[in-house]
Amino acid sequence: MPWDIIRHMLEQPLDFDPGSRYAYSNFGYCLLGRVIEKATGMPYEESTQKEILAPLGITSMRLGKTLRANSLPQEATYHDAKARRSPSRMEKGLDVEEPYGAWCLEAMDAHGGWVASATDLLRWAMVLNPNSKPTLLKAESMSKLVAKPSFPATDNAIWYGWGWQVREVKKGSYNLWHTGSLPGTGSILVRRHDGLSWAILTNTNANLAGKSFATMIDGPIHKAVDQAMPLAQNDLFQSFGYKTAH
């Protein structure tokens, strides 16, 4: 199914000259999933779990399924705030709740198909620090991750790096974050310049006015964390069932 997307996209004209401006697109991640499969000789999900997630102690992340009947154990039930329904993309002739068949999650795999808990995402964010144990990236790779693109940005204070929104708080110190939104689910993952991280997941993507929960909650969480400083230094990952990373 991802190959169908790739074949279709490669037939489309470019919106602008490469390197001339920025526009968010998941398509590169779809391609990256296929590169990973070629390099490892394993399916994308299996290779990611074995080579990246397991060494970090993350064992519960899986690629999700579209239909409610195929939900993973302990996976949330998703809702559309306006209770909208649409023709199913999976089963002809059916009218379904938008989160369960109005689009196809299996087609997304490497570009947004993962199901994860907030603690999974938090573990992921914390190991991005080159000084963390375990670590995921070398210092050189981390520098490339936060580097500002060379083309003119619409907002010079904020730019998109390698998979993260980036804001330089002070020279060499950055806030990183990413939001996600699909019918029935919303998320925000933040890794601040001071090493603090948080992940927030919702089982609907917006309120009745159409405003995303990530947008509404980001500022208040920053304010709450600032007021709570200093925070306790207790490692609670094992209490959530996480194995010691290696």
C-alpha cells in the first residue's frame, strides 16, 4: 500500500523548486520507511522495533489498524467532537465514524501510522540528548537535527529541522516539539532547552470550534512546568512496565 502512494506521488508535479521554501509533507517519511526496509532486509515495523525501540526499552509501540475491530489491546477509543460520519474507505457501502474508516491508517506506516503511549513518546524524547544514557543520536547528528534551513523562512524564530519544530531559546539551546492530528486523535511531544520533556495525547483531535487540543494546551503546560520547578528527579519508567534500556 505505501508503494501505491509512492507511485502516485512520483507522477505529481512539484509545487515549487526544491530548496526554495518550506511546506510540511509526510511523503519523505513514507520514502524513508522503504529505505529502512531495503537497508535492513526487514519490514519497516519489525526493523524499527528491533533496531531502535527495543534498545531504548520501548516494547509496546505498534503500527495501528484502521478498523475498530482491529484495535490493539489497551488502545484508546477515538471520537470525533462533531460525531461526523463518512463513507468507509475500507468496506464498500458502509457509513462509518470518521476515526474508523474514513481514511486508511495502514497506508501511513512510516509517516504517521504508529500507536504509542505518552510514556513511549516521553522515553523517545529523552534519549535525543547526546549525554543521556542510553542515547540515540551522536552530537553531530543532533546538530543537524536542529540546523536552520538555508531558504528564507516565514518565521525566522521557528523552523522545521529533521522531524522536529525548532525554536532557539538562546545560542545553541533549543526547544523541540511536534504535534500530530488525525480524525479522532491529537498529540503534542515537547523537548525543552532545559532537558524537560512531556507528551500529551487526546482521543479526539479538536474541540467543537475546530481548534486543536495541542494548540490550546501547549502554553498552559509550559507555564505550569515553569511554576513547578524544580521538579523531582525520580525515574518512574520502571513503574510503568518499561525495561531498563541498554
